Amino acid sequence: PRDTGQPKPLFHMDPTRGRSKTVCVVEGPFDALRLYQEGFRCVALCGKSFSTAKLEQLQELAPKRIVWGFDRDVTAEELNAWTLPAMAFAWWRLWCLEDGADPAEASDRDIRELRKIVKGKW
């Protein structure tokens, strides 16, 4: 499909059907699919831009906590642009994957760590 220049919406997948108050935010749809397969409520930014519209969409999901799982190529500026606005409505934490892996390539150890974070064992 052609790029229409319109902002891309968040790609939201929720196997918990709203029962989980923690939302995992990742960069790409393959990252989100991996987490969905593991049973996590997640959204993909579908790119590196985090617009006001995406922030509003994330806020409408009413998370109590947000877990950010970034690809290894994310810069400090992008990290700040994505996480700081969300501080206004939810607690958040970074999910650091071993060896700088992308969430789509998360190891079993990474997934176990994410389960601890989502269960509130911060």
C-alpha cells in the first residue's frame, strides 16, 4: 500500500480483553505480535513517531502501567519523546531485553522478566 501521509494509528492487540491494566508499548507490529502470542496486552507505534494522536489513543486504553519495550536502535531523544508525555496518566517502566534484542526476538528469559514486570514485581 502507498503511504498516504496520514498518521498511522496505534496497532492494539489485547488477548486479556481489557482485564490487564498494563499495556506493553513496542515500536513495530512484529514486536506486538510476539507479545500478543505470549498473552500480553500490547500496542505498536508502527514507526518511530509518537504523535499527540497516538498519545491520546494510548490514554484512551486507560492503562494503569505502561511497559516500554524498545528496539535496539532507539535513541535517547526518541525514548524521552515517547515516555515523558505518558507520565501524565500512567506509571511506566522500561523492559530491557538481553543483548539488545528486539521484542520480536525476545528470549524465554526476556518473556519471563516481562511477566514479572506486568504482574507488578517492579
